[in-house]
Amino acid sequence: MEMINVTGIPVSKFVQQTPSATWSIVHGRGKFLLFDVTILIDGKNEVVYPNDVEYSADLNSITITFSQPRSGFVSLVDYDTGVQPL
């Protein structure tokens, strides 16, 4: 996973090169992260909503599920607002 720093906010990029209906992302940060899922559709990168997203109990990994195999990437943004997703 590639890590960059955008205006002081840690951002990492997970790439799923082989099409899969389930993407398992281990980020190791122990907290909820904001993220965008981008896949290639008709030759263009498109941000999409997966069918399901699950955080591990220890908040160190995310499992993203699609209805069919996809390849693409996830941008993970570290934030500390104290707000917990539902």
C-alpha cells in the first residue's frame, strides 16, 4: 500500500490489480478511515459504492464486497473527528 501525505493528512492507496468480488485491505491504523473506491468502467476511472463494507473488530482492516469481480483502487484517508460511522 502506497502512503502519501496531502496537506498534513495521511492518505494511502490500495490497488486491487486482479479482478475480485472481495477486496481485503489491511491498513493497520486501528481506527475508522474515510475512503473512495475507484474502478475502471469503459476506459474511465469511476468512483463507485461497493455492495458491502466491513471493518474488522480491531479496526485494522476493511473488507469491501462487490456484486461481480472488479479491479481498481481505494484511497484511504486518516481522520480524527471522533465521529464513528454507523
